[in-house]
Amino acid sequence: MFKKVKKLKKIWETQCLAMRFLTVIGFIAFIHTCITIFINGGFSSSSNETIRSVMSSIFGYIFGDQIIPNNNLRNKKFQVLIAGFMSLLSLVVIMLSYWTSIDQTSSTIGEIRNILFSTVGFLISRVRLGTASDENANNKNGKDKFKCD
């Protein structure tokens, strides 16, 4: 467990300062959005809309596949870890909101659903079937035939 934390810290440190700030701001906006689902349900103010827009912009940037090489995203594993974490959190929030009879048509829930769709789509795009030579080499080592970035 400690090795995993050290590895995550090492990946975190490979990101530029701006990317670290964006990630922290994105998670704060996500947490705020999740809390507003359960506290004030469908209430929508311009502040909440601003926070949701910022959250969408940040995660859209992190999960986007930029056409021009981007030095701010120095590690694809960083994107995958953030996407996986966001997928799990979004799924839990959507399930809790359903079980607690929160209005499923509110714009806040819609935003969390959109994040879930985006992150799952991103994760699916990162999984690719290995080539025949990779498949043979992996089978000798007892590894799975699917390769992930």
C-alpha cells in the first residue's frame, strides 16, 4: 500500500504546477457539486452553474486528447488515474442520488452524469487490444492479453 502511495506521489510530482492546481480545483468543484445534489437538490444559482462549468472545463482538458503536444500532461498514467477516480466517485454519487430519491432531472445530476460518461469513454479509449506478438509474449509471462496505457 505504501508503495502505491509513493508511486502516486511520484506521478503527481511529474505534472507541472498549473496541472496540479487545475486538478485540485477540479476536485473541489466536483465535491461542491456533489454536496449541492444532496443539500439543495435542484436549486440552481449562477455560482453553482459557474462551479459546474469550471469543473467541466478542467476535466474536459485533462481527459481531452490534445492535437498539439501538451507539456502540461507529462504522464498518461496521470490522466488514467484521475479518470478512474472520477468515474468511481461519479457512479457512487449517481447511485446515492437515485436511492435517496433526489430529482434525477436536475442540472447538477446531469453534470455528474456527463462526467461519468466522459471518464468512462476516456478509460475505454485507453484500453487497446495488444498485437499478436505482444499477445504471445504476455501469455508466456501469464499476463493478460489486453494492453493498457
